[in-house]
Amino acid sequence: VILLVMSSVKAGPQLTHRQRQALATQKLIVDAARSLFLARGYAATTIDDIAREAGVAVSTVYSVFGNKRGIFRAIREALHQ
């Protein structure tokens, strides 16, 4: 669900402050995960690692993406846009 929102919401003046914050948080998580997956590999990277690297709570990562597969799916979809 979040992945659909990310791809369908365009940055611009119509977004609220909270929506811009949510998109920024999603980007922090995806960027941190991408970096860690490349450096350590998918299997060796934990949600805790991703949260720490992104500077967010573990519960935020789960709330936004559900699980590690959800983050990986977002990375993959971003590559195909």
C-alpha cells in the first residue's frame, strides 16, 4: 500500500508538511537499506541495521514497509521507474 502511495504522490506544493516528512522518511529508509544490502548483502542486513543507518526507530521501518522484503520491493520498483 505504501509503495503505491510513494509512486503515485508527486512532490509539490499540494503535499502537506506531514506528507513531505513521510516521503523523506521513506527515502531515508530505502537509501540506508540499499547501501547496506550492497555492502553486506541482503541476508546479513537486519531491520535493526537499516533503522540505525536511517536514523529512525525500528517500529518506523516496520510501519512504513512491513518487512525487509517490502523495502527490497521499493528499491526494485524505484530502479524501474
